[in-house]
Amino acid sequence: MKLTTTTQVSIDGVMQANGGRHPILDPGMERGGWARPLFDSEAMTFVEQTYQRADAFLFGRRTYDLFAGSWGTGSWGTNQGNNPISVALNTQPKYVASNMLTDPKWAGTTVLSGDLAAAIRELKASPAGELQVHGSAALTRWLLENDLVDEMNLLVCPVIVGQGGRLFPTTGPDMALDLVESRAFPKGITLQVYRPGGRPQYATD
């Protein structure tokens, strides 16, 4: 099973509160909702098609709580009917990386605890399919550091947020990326699909 990550990021690398500020999960974040006005119909179609091709979803705990409270157990999510994102999330298996969560309320959820790398490698050993990670910044960084990501989808939004959590910290491991695909949407969002390519090369003179 191919593991892919899909992340909405601003030009300055912010990914927090892209769809809107959450008063509990985003304390101190005043500029939430920066991505939503930039999603035209073509960009939304791409996102919907991405969710539809998933065979399973993998979440970090924070993103899982956010998705479960909106798309899953919350009244907003259960009223979405045939929305393709809602259908995908509520019908496909969901996995959440957590050592604290023991009784998930969102149907179809399996908690992965203990040796997370071994559990994810077991999922990836399936002969076909796509295991998708949406959001989940800390998990995405951990997956990259442990060589578990097959492809990264970056939806780069033409905005400088100037505040909020970023996908990558100011210091961390280095990594080369091979560009697989790129395209632009009408309102300026660009899709960049990368595959991890090992260590970068650096100039020596």
C-alpha cells in the first residue's frame, strides 16, 4: 500500500488552521481560514478525487480529533450526505497514531500504539491501495524521518500567513525531493507532488 501525505501550506510554510480557527486546538492562532477562499472548483475537485481514491486514512491524534469532530461524529459531518470527502472518511478504515486514545468514537477507527513504525510497515505491506495522511504535521514529519512516505502532495496557497504552526521546523533533518507532478489551479494554488529522494547534494566550493 502506497503511503501519501496531502498538506495545504502557505508560501511561508504555515499549515495550521488552513480551513478555519478551532478555539480549542488553535489557541493564539488569529488568522485561521487562510486557505479556503483560494479553493476554486478545480482545486476542490482535485481534493475530492484524492479522498475518493483512498483505501485507508492515517491520522495524528490532533488531526484525528479535528476530523472526528467535524466529518465524523459531529452533527456537521453526519449531515454531509453524499459529499465525496464525507463518504470517503466515513466508509474507509481509519488509523490514528496515539498512546493515549483507547476508545475512539468514530466508527471504523483503529488505534495504533506502541511500535508505530512496525504497525505502519505492516499496513504498507498490503499489495495494493493507498494509505492517505491529511494534515497531521507532526506525524508527517515523523513519517518522513522514518522513510515511510512514498509521495507528498503539497497544495501551496498564494498567501503569507505570518503566524501559526509550520509543516517543517526551522531546524531538522534534510531530504532531497524528486518532483513527480505539478499543476496550477485558477486562483493560484499550485500542486506539487514529490517523492523522497534521499539526502540532498550540497555545493562544495
